[in-house]
Amino acid sequence: MSTGEGHRIGVDTGGTFTDLVLVGPEGHIVETHKRLSTPDNPSRAVLEGIDALLAEHGQGLTRRDVAVTHGSTVATNALLEAKHGQTVFVTTAGFEDTLHLARQHRPDLYELVPRRPDPPVPRERCVGVVERIGHDGRIITELTDEALNAAVDRVVTLKPDAVAVSLLHSYANPAHEQRLAEALRERLGDDVHLTLSHELMPVFREYERASACVINAAVAPRMTRYLRKLEQGLDGASLQIMGSHGGTMSVEDVCRQPVRTILSGPAGGVLGAAAVGEKLITLDMGGTSTDVALIEGEPTRSTDHEAAGLPVKLPMVDIHTVGAGGGSVAWVDAGGALRVGPRSAGADPGPACYGRQRGLLEGGGINAWWPTVTDANVVLGHLDPTMTLGSGLKLDAEASRSAIAQLADQTRLTEVEAAEGVLRVVEVNMARAVHRISLQRGRDPRDYALVPFGGAGGLHACRLAEQLGMTRVLLPVEPGLLSAIGMLTAPPRSMKTWSILRHLADPELRDILAQMLHGTISNESSGFDGRTEFNFDLRYAGQSHEINITLPNAVTTDHIGIDLKSFVPALNERFAQEHERLNGYRLDDQPVELVAVHAVVDGPSINVHTRGDSPAETPTPQARRNTGAERVPRRSVEIGKTYPGPFVIDETSATTVVPEGWALSVRPDGVLEIKREQPR
């Protein structure tokens, strides 16, 4: 594998901190930096962080001397904050209400007054065009010049920043979408972003396709402005963006399809965690949220995703997010129950211990503290009150105690009991998230090791593992910076989807697959000299949901390594096994339908060597833990020795609590392995 040329920087922008990692020409980490994010202008923290990182390195490097890989939250935040462009939705006449009708299922079964998230496009900005294409691609109603001009005129009068075009069954025949696109570009010019559903997500189900199309168009103007500004600030340095699919994308590709970055940062963390072991559950706990994922050799992917409550059925790393971060605010509901999140104190003002809430109180901006998970950890002694966070921020332990004391008064508990209650509540929320990606998908979390990272992951890992019945915790090197490290290992990645909708027994399917697969190798892999992988969405005929199946080593770069006569039966059997594992049964007498095929074409992967596996940086016994010590520097523990808890591991990017009943040892690669001494 290539280790890359020159210096590279990975940048992960989170809700509270922006993390940066500098990697040298040989792939070794040479410097790291953490600073508070700047939500009002995320690029400011990125550029200032790069300058600070290069200054700390002290080798005279400038911005233009490095290649940057960036995980961005701009697209997600644009949706969550409803700060997106004025978007127009164009669809087949009669389907203008598609986005607002959505699917007729209740997200919360017992909610008396269910509320759905509003789509980014109000009904008055949904435009119908008279045309119709059948599911088989036949033109039923021709798109006339009169109908075309009427629709375009209507769009122009709405003065959009972006237009999403999703016509009925365009995945089977894109001719009408292409004609509309040509006319819209001629009238609106290149400054108005245009998203076409047959290019973004050529699959059936008109609502899900329209939803992804509209989300992409809505966030595109803001994402484009952000990336162009960042490019300008980087003085010509190479810039790649981390995609939700687990690979990197060019700036041009992201400007066209920004919806593919909604899990940008979390995907980098999962890639970094994958180097730790084979069967893993990841716990990425930052300041605003916690992301969990399951790894079986490599990160699992799924098309079952949402953004701001709206479906985005694009292939992405399978990550579930819950509003439980270090900055999550603890509060008491009307019934007197202690709750945590989803509201977060974020980077500004941040937890009370950041000292900024104290300034608001003194200035009359707010009249009460916002006690957070981080403040609870300060009160319980898990965080060192003398530590310095990113940007030179000093902890204000007294402010944390004041915030938790307020919560204790409301709940009639002591301060310690209130702080402990905050941790229990947030850990229950995280356990539910882990169940979502494990038990609910037929996997027992007890068969996996928990990999915590992010600034707060290690504070809760052993407690959470114990709650889940897990007995092993693996702590990576530089856990607080793992997402930025993982981004630097991500290969360039291109993806393409085809809608098939044919039974596996269809005699024409083999010819269709052969033509499609050969076309992918010859066309899609241009400039990508890595591997090509195919994922197949399958279901029993008559079902309304699919299971995504990957057959390992199905395709190589140079040729189609598939014997189609044996491939189709193998795919059939693999689907039946997975269906039985997930649902408890298989239907061997029921035909299996191939719904869609996803091609993943990768460029070369890149190695990153963390400080723990660098010979010059192997942990050395700088300090011994003694029975009276409560805090232990990570580099003081020795390879080959076992350290029973309880104690706290301190390091630059994170803190890890090892409770009583757990014991720690160090692997040769620098990863800390924490095991429960007496498993339940």
C-alpha cells in the first residue's frame, strides 16, 4: 500500500472541538492539535488550527505544503438548523405532495399527536410537470415542449438557489429528467445548483428518492460556499472531503452531491477503529452526540439512514447517532424525572466547566446553569480539574459544582448522587443506541469488544460495557483524535447504483449482471487502482424491505472474478442465511428478488502509523502506578503488565476510567486492552 507523498493533515470538525492530525511522508503521526470549534464559521477553526499545528511542528511548513482530508458537519448542520438554500422541487404532475405525504407509518407508535419533520421545501415550491414514464422505462405521457416550458417558467419565477428534479420512474428511463435539466440550466445558469434523481439515487420508491434529492439540493448552496471559502484559505493545498460511504471525495464531487457527507466525521472514526480488531462495536462520544457502529472485519454499510428525520437511502457506513455527548444538558422534566439531552451546550457556551456560562450569568444572559455530562464527570473526579483543553481552555471545577448543585436541588439528591444520576441516564441512552446496531440486527454485543474514542468515550466505556454484558474494551492510541486519523487512511471512493427489480431465477439476469459488472470495471474505475466491491439489495418477492448482501472477493480490479452460473445461487444462499439470522426464518420456496446493485470502486488505501506502533514512540515506563495513585499517565503503563482498577488514565486527547473489577494491559501496538476480571 502507498503511504502517500509529503505531509498530510486530517481535520475533524465536531460540535465542540476541531481535531487536527499531521502525518509525515512515511505515514507516521508527527503532531496533533485540538481547539474549540467555531460554529458560526467552521472554516475559521480549521484554518487557524492548521496554522497552529504547522507552527507547533516547527519545520517551516505552510498551508500549501500539505494535503488536507476534512470531515465536515456543514451539510448536517444546514439541515438541523434549517439554514439551507431556497429550494424548488420538480416532479411528475400529480406527485407534488410526495414529500409531505411521506410514508404512512408512525415513528412513535404511542404518540397521541405524531409530528413529522417538515421537508426542506414548502408545498408552494413543489412544481409538477406533465409527463409520465412507466416502471419498465416506457414513455406513457410524452414531455411536450409546452409542458416543459410551463414547468421551467414556474421554477424561474420562484427564484431558487437550488432545484431538485425527481420524476416518476426516472431510474428506469432518465430521458425526461435530462430534457428538464437542459432547459433549467439554460434559463437559470450555473449558479443555481441542480440535483437530478437519476444521477444521485437511481432506485425505485418515489418518496425516498425525492427526499434524498431534495436534501442534496437544499444543502448544496451552503456546502459549496463553505468549500470554496476553505479552498481559498488553503492557498492551493490539496483538499479531499470524507464521505459517509467510508472513502474520500473531491471538492467538485461534494459540491454536486453534498448529501453523501452527512456522516462525514463519524465515518472517519469508524475507519480508524477498524484497525484495532475484527469484531468491534465503536463508541464515538464527542461534545454534542455519540455515534455507534458495528465492525466485522471492516465497517458495515447500510442504506437505512435519515438526516434530520428524513430518509436518505444511499450506501453509507452503518452508524447510529444519539444526542448524548459531553455537552448534553441534564434537566428535570415536568414529572420530576432526570433527563439528559438532546439539547447540548455545544462549544459556546459549552459545559459550565468551560467558564463561559459563568460569564453569561454575570452578564444577565441566562438565569440558570446548564449542567452537562462533562460537569458531572468533573464533580465525580473523573476529569482532572487542573487539565487544559483545546485552545488553552482551563477547567472551571467550581462552575461544574455550582451547575450540578442546582440539579441536585431540583432532584432532592446530593451533588454526588445527582452527578452519578446524570451518568446513568446518558449511559442508558447510549446502551439503546448500541442495541439498535447489534441486538436489533441479530448480533449479540457480548460477542464484540467495545472501542471507545472521541474526547469522552473512555469516561463511560467500562460502565457501558458492563451494562451491555461486554467484557472487553479496546482503547486506541490517540482516542480523542481517532476520527481525524481514520480520515487519513480513507481511500478515494466512487459509488454507483443500479435499480434491477428482477428475480434471481430470471434467465436474463446473468446477462444483465455480466454487462453491468464489466462496464463498471472499464468505466467507473478510471483513476482508481484499488478494488471494486459490489453490494446487492435483496428481498423475498412480495416483501417491502431489503437486506444488503456483500459477497467477499466477488470482483477484482483487472477482471470479473465471477462465475455467474455459481454466483447467483451463492448470492441466493447468502441472502437466505442473513434473512434467517435477522428474522429467525427463511423461505426456500419463495423467489428472491434483486432490487438494486451498488458498486464501490476504491483507490489505494493509505497507512497511518500511530505513535503507539512507531518504534521510537513505544510506551515506556516513565511512572509507576502505586496503590495510592488515582490518576495514571497513559505512557506510564508498561507492555506485558496487568494493572487492576480502579484508576483513571490521563492522556492529551482523552481520559479513560478503569473501575474496580476491570484490569488493564497494553498490547504491542499501543492499544490498551481493558478486561472485566470476573465476567457476569
